[in-house]
Amino acid sequence: MTPSSTPVASATAPNLDDEFKTRPTNVQRTRNVLHRYPVISPALVLICAVIIFGLINDRFYTPQNLSLIAQQVAVVGSLAVGQTLIILTAGIDLSVGAVMVMSALVTGQTAVNHGVNPVVALISGFLVGMGAGLLNGIFVTRLKLPPFIVTLGTLNIFLALSLLYSGGSAVRGSDMPALLTWTGVGLSLGPFRITTGVILMILIYVVIGYALAKTAWGRHVYAVGDDLDAARLSGISVNRVLLSVYVVAGFVMALAAWIQIGRTNAASPNVAGDLNLDSITAVVIGGTSLFGGRGMIWGTLLGALIVGVFRNGLSLAGFDALYQTLAVGVLIIVAVALDQWIRKGRK
């Protein structure tokens, strides 16, 4: 060995300490996977919940009960689609339930009390939902108000307008035209029985999922939520995107109102008690970040199913409705903590 061979060998030899330091740990790998595939977490939670509640009560697995869960999820799941769009832009909508109630009441009251053609009444409900979304969007984009404050205010405004318009009374039963209750028509799939409202909810997910994944509008929504200033500098019309998101969300809430009318066979001002909380829970559990820019619409569907499974499973287990609400609140905190953990790892 020549004297010069030693330094050459030491210069080219790999530094094992540095390689060990840069190698990702199992925790980091887990964070990376959960960041890339946000639906993994809600899928695991849903599977565990179904297994646990099935072990607690055998009736949980019956086709009748599973069909009931699907029907219960239809309204919350539809509202959660609109909530997802807004949260993807780093906003939040506390008025989703109020918009749904207002759209349902306008649709029902217009058709029954004013004798308007059911098609026109249904369209008027859609216009009310889109108008409410447009109003929220104008406050956010033009007046630069925080979405939380805006929707907290319009929550009370829309509920008050609904009560004033309807006089606090509901439209029920045989007075409702068949078109308005069509979403409550049952369909048999083997031993399972679902409603057309469930199918409509799934169609909403398919359409919005395609729009987010395959269109320029969807890419702009993610870009605005991820970094608003960077999106503006890249040439995206940020205000236009935000305004469109709130209008589309309002339309989806009006569809949820139609599903609600079919499910309860009524348009009532007293149906939105837990819907705001449940819709936010479904979105957050589904892997959509409250800070915007990350999430998948199908994760929201899993989140809505988790909410439905928890409420139904706890009810079958004999727990009071207050414990169901408690469980939903715990799910929100756990989901947000998990999201923070994932984001911290990526940073």
C-alpha cells in the first residue's frame, strides 16, 4: 500500500453516521404516508368502529340497521361536501345547517302555501342556497372578513330569516308534492334498503370529486388553500375562486335540503341542531386539513360514515344522545391533533 492510498480511501468512504442521521425513521415514514394518502386514517377508524360496535351489539350488522346508517348519513354527508370545499380554501362555514334549513323552508312553503309548481319551488330553493353562499363569499372576498366571523353572523341571519318567512311552522305530510319528497323513496338492493337521497349524495361526491381532481378549477381551489399569496402571484384569480367555492357550496347545501325533505317528509325549521358540528367533524376526520390545501373528498365521505356509525353504535349500546355529541366532540379534537402532528412532521 502506498502512502497516498490511505487518504484516497478515507475520502471516498461513506460516512455511516451522516447516512444514519438522514435516513427517515418509522415515525417520519408514517407521517409521510398519512400526508400523501389522507384517507388512510379515516378508513382505519371506520373499520375499527364497525368491528367494535358490532361486537357490542349483534343488531349493528343487520341489513336494516346498516341501511338506516346510510340514510342518516345522506344529509350530513351532503352538507360535508360543501364544508369540504370551503375548508380546502382554509375557511370554515358555520352556517351550513342554517342555509339548508332556509332552502328547505323556501322550497316547501313556496310549493305548499303559495301553490307554486314544485319544479319552480325546487329551483327557488337552489337559488336561495346559492344566494346564501354568494353572500358569504362576498363578505370574505370583498370585505376581507374572516370566514369564521362571517358565517357565525350569517348563521343567525339565515335562521332568523327562515323563522320569519315560515312563521316558525313546518310543512309536513301529504301536503308535500311528490317531487319534493322524491329523495325519500326507498330502493331495495338485496337485503338492504336505501333511498334515492343516498344515491343523490353519492352522485354529489362523484361530481365534486371529479371537479377537484380533474379540472383546473379544482387545482386552483387547492392552490388557494395551500398558499393564497403564492396562488395570486402565479396568476390565479383568488377572489373569483373563493367566490365560486362559496356559491357551489351553497348549491350543495340546497341539495342537502332536498334530501332532508325526503328523509323527514317535511320542511321544518328545527332539524339542524347538530348538523354544523357533524359536517365539520366529517371533514376533519376525513383527512382534510383545517389549514387548507390538503384533503380528499372521499375522505369526507368516510368521515361522515364514521359520525353516523358512532351515533348509531352508541345508540344501540344504550348511551344517551348527549354521549353521542360528546363522542363527536372528542373525534374533532383527535382529528385536529393528528392533522397538526402530520403537518409538523412535513415541516
